[in-house]
Amino acid sequence: MERIVFFNPEQNQVSVPLVASVRRYGVPEIVESDMHLRFKVRAFGEVQSLFAFDDAEEVPRLAGVVMFTRESTQSMLLLHLAIHQDYTYRGVNANAGVTAQLLNAVCKLSLRVRGVEILRMLYPHKTQLVLREPRVPIA
């Protein structure tokens, strides 16, 4: 997990927004809590994370991880997305679609959270995904 998150050879592709995210929110830290590994950042404390595993072999292989948190009542913030180099769009397992699966999972989870309308991503480009139309207050 450390190699994928902290020493990923693909991170040079997103170095400018990645550094900006780290400066604003803090460096992700791996913490053990109740026999589980989690991430935390200075700005939010523990954040939610999803892990993608390739279970094609006897020992499942970590293919990617995404860290996200509720930023406000209306938005979820995707802080970090790290994909093992074999599962990126240039990797030998690119057809597994790990990036898309993790993003889709965060979107689905965000839609289950009351009030969340937007998913913000900081890289590779600043992006806002509208998950549902804002509710118009009844006058």
C-alpha cells in the first residue's frame, strides 16, 4: 500500500495538483485502527477509503485505493486516488478499469449521503461532478 500511495511511479503525471492537495489538506498517513488500516490527513483526520483488489491470483493484489471525505453539507471531496502502475491506462491490466470502478464506487457512496450533490476531484484536473441537482427550497 505504501508503494502505491507514496512511491507510485505514475505520480509524476499529476505532481502539480498532488502537491497542492498535500499542502492544503496534509500528507496522507496510514493508521491502524481496530485491526484495520485507514488513512488520515491533517485537515480532516481519518478519511474514508476504498481499496480495489485483483483476486485473480491466490493472494489478492492491491490494485488501487481512493481516499475521500465529506467536505461540506453539499460536497464530497476525493483527496487521493492511487492506482498500481499495472492497472493504469498504460499498464498490463489496464482493461480491469480500476480507476473507473473506484470513481464509480465513490459516486454511488456519495449519492447515499443525505445532502451531497457534488463530488469534487483535485486531480488529474480540478473537476466537479454533479451527482444530483440541487434541491430548491419550497417557499
